[in-house]
Amino acid sequence: MATKDSASLLLLPLLVLSLVELSLAGGIAIYWGQNGNEGTLNQTCNSGLYSFVNIAFLNKFGGGRTPRLDLTGHCNAAAGGCKIASGSIKNCQNKGIKVMLSIGGGLGDYSLTSKTDAKNTAAYLWNNFLGGKSAKRPLGNAVLDGIDFDIELGSTRFYDDLARYLKGYSKPGKKVYLSAAPQCPFPDRYMGKALDTGLFDYVWVQFYNNGPCQYSSTAGTKNLIASWKKWNSSLKGGKLFLGLPAARNAAGSGYVPPKVLTSQILPVIKKYKKYGGVMLWSKYFDKITGYSSAIKKSV
């Protein structure tokens, strides 16, 4: 029988191994808010499937525009109907899930016109969704963890300034997290300069709707993994996530069958130190296919 000291020595390698495995473990990020049939925010967080929830989208901002939060099918933010989400946001956060507000999207009316515009937009986001104060606060008094940049149209300028101003609101014990969803062709047209600041904590690259850097049944995983390597070596900070559609019809192209992801892609990309996990578009499609459930143990 082992002595107490020798038993402790035997347990040490197991402890180290478990810590290493924990450090390599990834999470799943999901976009929620664009389909009323996707389930509630509480249901999303109570599922135990996700580590990050991006509330999508604030799709109108900048250039003197009145900001607009569009949670299609869930609530009417303009009428104050989305403030009830506050309790759900807090529930998610109590479970250790980071909840971000995603700005931009594929449809909307947004762009930044100057450094001052970026500063004003950052102030609006801080006061209405983060740790500041405002009489409106579209999502109630819950303090979101940060801002997600899903910039896909409009001007390409001043998002680096917006990132700097938002990060400037970080305080001891309450960090403002930043995430981004660039397209896989490197560098991303809209977010390239912003990502060069190194201020982003999470970067979920969209490896879909982009033929040269996505999976296909003909090219296999070659182009996707080559693009992952490029992003991994070039990203100036933060964790890197593999962004994928959760169903074949969730995107025009780039769908990866779960078995291909778990057997051919994840074993390769998980070896990289910047690996953070998988991002899925979106909660609605994931609800239909169960994609996250199929891959979670491998992520």
C-alpha cells in the first residue's frame, strides 16, 4: 500500500494532466436573437451547450443614426419590450456564460464616419448595454460582458477606434470583452485593422460562404485548415474559434458534417495554442439539427 507522501506524488501527474486538458478545452459560441422559433434566452443558457451567447443584432448605429436593436420575433426593443431579457441575461451569466451584444450583421444600416463617431458609439454602447447608465437601456439593467463586432457592410473605417474606446471602459474586476466574426479570407476587409490592435478576446472566424477557405466535399478540409493556420499565426491576441453554420441551409456554402468536424478538423486545430472552440450560426438552426450536442464532447 502506498504511503500518504507517495500517493500524493502519484496523484501529481494526474493533476497536471487534468489541468493541461482543461486548458485545451474549448467552448461553443452561439448567435441568438434572429428567429422567434429558436427558443428563449433562458432555454439557450439552461441547455448547458454554450459558453458564449451573442445577442444579435444592433444593426443600426453610427453616422448620426438612431441605434436600433433588432431581436426579430422575440421582442420590440423600440417599444421597451426587450427589457424583460435582463433576468435571462443574469441567469446566463450566473452559469458562467459570457453574454455579448453583437453589432452589425449581414442586414442593416451602420457605419462609422470618424474617430469622434466611434467615441460616441462606444459611449452609447457603454451606457445602454454595459456598465454605464441610461434611462433607456433596451435590455434592462443587466450588464452585458462585452461587444461582438459582426461587421459585414458599410464603411471599413474606425472600428479600431471603436475597439480602443470600448476597451477603455474596462475597470478592475469588470473587463469589457471584445469579440469579432471576420470572414475567413485574411485579412478581413472590415475588421483587419481593428484586429491588428490585439484588443479582441475572442475571434470567431466565419469559415463559410467563402470558397477558398472553407470545407467542401471536393476539396475536403485542406483549404479550411490552411486558412486556420494563417489566422492562428497572424492573430495579434485573443482566442481563435472555428465559425460554422449549424445546418446546411444556415449558409450558402461551407457546412461541415459533425463527423467530419470531430474526426478530421478538431483533432488538428485543437493543437494550436490560440484554439478557443467553435462558433455556430445560429441558435435557430442548432435547435433544428442538434449540431452543438453532436460536437460538444469533442470541442
